[in-house]
Amino acid sequence: MSRPASRRLKHTTAVAAVITGLAASPAAAQELDILLADGAFETVGAAVSADGTVVVGQSVASSIEGPRAFRWTWDGGFEPLADVNSTATAISADGAVIVGSITGSDATRAFRWTQADGLVELDLLDGSVSAAALGVSGSGAVIVGRALDAGNLSTAVRWSADGAVESLGVLDGGNRSTAFGVSGDGNVIVGESSSATSGPWTEAFRWTEAAGMVALGKLNNSDRSQARAASWDGGVIVGWAADGATQLQTAFRWTEDDGMESLGMLSGGNLSLAYDVSDDGLVIVGTAADGEENNTRRAFRWTEESGMQTVEDWLRDAGAEIAANVTRNAYGVNADGTVVVGDTHDDQMFIARLSSNGDGDDDGPDGGDDDGPPAGLITIDDLGQSLTSAGSGNSLAVSGMGLFLNGAGSRPLDRRASAGRSLGWISGDWGRDDHGVRDGEIQLGELGLSHNFGGLQLNAMLGRSRLDQNTLLDGRTRIDAGYVKLEALAPLHRTDSGALWLAVTGAGLWGEADLYRNYVANGGLIDSSRALTDVEGYGVRARVQWEPAGSGVSPYGELSFARACLDAYAETGGAFPAAFDRLCDEATEARYGLDMTIPLTDGLRLISTVEGVHRFEDGGADVTGQVIGLGGFDLGQARYRQDWLRGGAGFELDLGGSTLSVMGNGTTRGESAAVWIAAHWRVAF
């Protein structure tokens, strides 16, 4: 069944930190486009679509005077709806219709937004000076809210799909009313109105075309109440009332047969408020003071079977391990009551859910539930940071490609054999990749064989590389890959003053990526989801180098291209596993520099390299996928530093018929490892 109407997140739900982590990529000192409202220091979520993929609300930035209405999606990030002071308060079931208010210097206006028409102001009620849209039906055809007159008295109103407005009136003897919600089918509107018996307060109402506005009755002769939401057909209404017996604000459930019934309190607490109800009216969520925690506010979930319980206890009953109670308010529930959203005590938006089959057991393969992820709770901030950190895998692959082309593959003129002779060698690189937010290690080993046919030398190399990158909360991305390189080396032109050499290299890489994504979930526990997938790539390089006669300083220029792909994968284990789409990235780089060799003795030489690098791409591919069971995400594009420097120094030592060289290398911050040691031992035969 589709979701009936907007799932309101009201108040101060913190969606600002939806995805705030920096990319922990070893191949890119970058930040991902992390889907934050530009310049926002406070972002408040007001409502979410039926499937949880669209959130609306308002963001406030230090550079502007007031809030701005926004629309946020997993795959599109934040989209401002207006460039004036505004807020979005409700959304249709499919996320296509958004309603809210624009605030000007003298009045407030209600609006309706769609992708096709943009933001359209709704009509004012005759005699009113301002209006606010507060709720919308599942289809978006019916909008409800309030209109204010010059005396600041409110009237509940309904707008039709064409923007026309009509008053819903007030209860008998009343002078003000407000409509907060509407059923999914648009036939039942709920809210509050003053009446002849409400005194200075208001009481909850239900409005239909046939019956008009009707009071819902009283809870133990309560003197005030408010209706907030209705089930799909309007048969179940929820809200709160001041209990006539205790005078405590108490969550209620109303039906035509049973009237207004108390949902009770949490462990003898002194407050409970109901904010939302599932399609079938069986699951109700809200906030309540927990008597066992000195009346600390906790998000609650209520069913007739379980009664009122904290969201944390609901998950514990489903088999989840929850370390601590962290929730404060539950503002929304999905169609079947298995997903609850709200905020925590540190102002972060949370998502809590059951497993697909309704239990929390990890009885499926690899520790997962047999029909999906187990029950759990996570904040959007924690989820977003872990996804962003995990999105570094593709950049790791490209980094590895660059290493075997330009790590063990640097200084190709050092690997020349005499005409008619052959050369064999063993090379290795080890280093750290610690630029920016990166924290990793690189290793590479290579066997090579070459033969000089006179005017042409051919080289063949087999190697293996490992790249380890530490990610968020001691997570890890590891790529183990083997590679093959073929290289041709030949003089292009010789003169008495020197020779111009050309080296052309082609390479292919195949391997496996082992990814552990760690994240905070379930009230402070560190959870982990894992995946194994394949990585593949190729690279080509052309290098021109001048070797002057009688000089140890050899300038060169080089152009290389590398492409690497990380296959699509789905994580297993953990409460919130994700599936990442296939990621492919490319790196086109120009290198220019000097290789230097300075003889110290007959068998010992100092060697060094000074190099500048320019990367032509300023960004990589979008990292996309979906949180299994919740919705898709687009973490945006990796941003690359395009220019950096490399310096290296070491020695070369002749050992009988062989030569050993060792060089230490370092780079300025860029798209390369930070420091590494390269060792090379070759034998001529």
C-alpha cells in the first residue's frame, strides 16, 4: 500500500548532517559532494515521503537573514524551493507535491510546489491576511492548514488541486481553528478548534464533507486536545489531550466505535504526545516522558499488543542489541509500521526499522537476516559518514594503477640492457598514503625481464600490489591485485650531444577488493558490514626523455592514462548494509621532470628525481548505490587536486654483475602516495 500523506518530522529534526563525512580516499585528497544545503549551519526536517526517499524542511545559513525551504533526496541532495524566507512543512506520499509557507515583510503565504510548476502561491481566504499550508493528502490533491485574519485569529482551511481555498469553519461556539493533517485519501481532515465548552483552550476535531467539523470528544473529561494525524482512510486519528483525571498531556487514539482512548505513559511518566499513525491505524508513534529515566523524553511506538514502549525497547524485543536509549521524538512511521523516523537527544535524525521478515535475528547467510538486514537504529549523520568513507574504494584502485605505472615503473632508462643482451630484475615499493584525510599503506612487488634487440628493447613485467586504507571507525578498504606490464624502449634520435629516448608502456590489472564499512548504530555500538568484489583496470604511458652526453641530468616529459573499475557489490552483515553500484574512474596525467645521476665512485652513484604532475580531471565518477531496505544514495563526485610535486633521492650500487638501487620518495599533497621507498635489483646476462 502506498503511504497516505506526509510523514511529518516537525520541530528540530537535524537533517543538516545527512552525509557529512569526508572521503577517506588514498587516491584523491578530495571531499565528496556531500549533499548539504550550501552554507547551512542549521537544517530542520519537517516531513518525509512514504518511502523515506524525499525529505523537506528549512535550512538557515549565516549569510542570509532567514530560513529557506528545501527538498532533499538521497540521490540528488538539497534543492532550494525558494530564494526568500520560507519553510516546507508537508509532502505527498510519492514526494511529488510539497507544501509550506513563504514569509514576507508583512504577511505569510501558503504554497504548493511540484517539479513541473515550481512554487505556486495558494489563494488567500476572503478576509484573511496570511495563510500557512500544514498538511497534504497522499495524492497531493488536498492541502490543509490555516488562514489568519487581521486580528490574528486562525481558521482551518482546505485547498483543492487548483489552489482554490475554502474555510472548514470552527466548532460550535468557537472562534478559531487550525487543520494539521489529512487522511491519505483526502476525505478526513483533523486539527484543533476552540468551542463553546473549551474555554481558553482548543479541542481536537474531525472534518468530512458530509458531517462538517465534529469534536472528537474528551479524554476523562479533558479540557483541551489536539488531533495531529489520521490513518489512510481517516478511521483512526491520533494526537494528545490533557487528561481530565490527571491533567497530564496524554497521547490518544480515536475511532468512531471507541472514541478517544488514552495510549498511556512510559513507565509512569508525566507526558505523552502522538504525532503519526500507520496506514492501517495499528501503529502509532510520538514522544513520551520515561518515568524510569527521570521523565527524559523518549521516542515511542505503540500497538495494541505491545502498548507504549520506547523505540529502543521495540527493537530489543525484535532481537536487536541496543546499547543505550538515545531517541527523543518519533515524528513519522511508514505504511506498515516497520520503519520509524525521528530525532535523538543530540539533535540528529534517526531511522529505526525491523528486519524484512519482522524479526531481528541474524539467521541468514553471513550473519544477515534471512529476508534482509536485522532490526536496528542509526542516525543519518552516522550512516552518511560511513557511506562516504566506503566510497573511497574506486579511488584506491586508480591510485594503485598510478603506482605501478609510476612507482616501480619510474626511471625506465635505468633498465636498459646492452645490444643483444638481456636484463632481469626484482623491484618493490612500500610506503604510506597519509595526505589529507587518507590513512593507508601501499605495497608493490615486481619481476621483470627484458631483451635488447639492437634498436629496440622489450620489457615484460609481472607484479602484485596491495593497497590498505583505514576508513571510518577502524574500517578498512583493501585491494589485492596482480598486474602485467609490457614496455618498448627505443632511441628516437641520436646526436653527438645526446640521445632522445621513447618508452611506451601498457598495463592491465586484475584483483579483489575486501571492504569493511564500520558505523555507529543501535545506541552507540560499532557495527560492521562487509563486501568482497573484483577490481580491474588498465593503463598506458608514453615517455620522452633526453639523455645528454657527459651529463647526469636527464629531462623528460610523460603522458599517462589509467582507468580502473570496482565491480558492483552488496554488503552483508550489520544492521544497515548497503549496495554500491559499479564504480569506474579515470586518471589522465602529465609528468615533467629531471632524472639525475651523480657518480661518487666507480661502483656507487647518487640518484634523484624531481617531478611535477598535472592531473587533467578535476573530479571522478559519482559514488551511487542504496542502503538496503531504505533507499538510494548519490555521494557525489570525488574532487581531485590537479597539481603536485614529487621528489626522490637515493643511491645506485654495482654488485659484481648486478646493480642495486634504493630511492626514497615524497610528494606534496595530491593524488599520489605521500612517501614511499623504491628498491630495485637487476642482473644483466
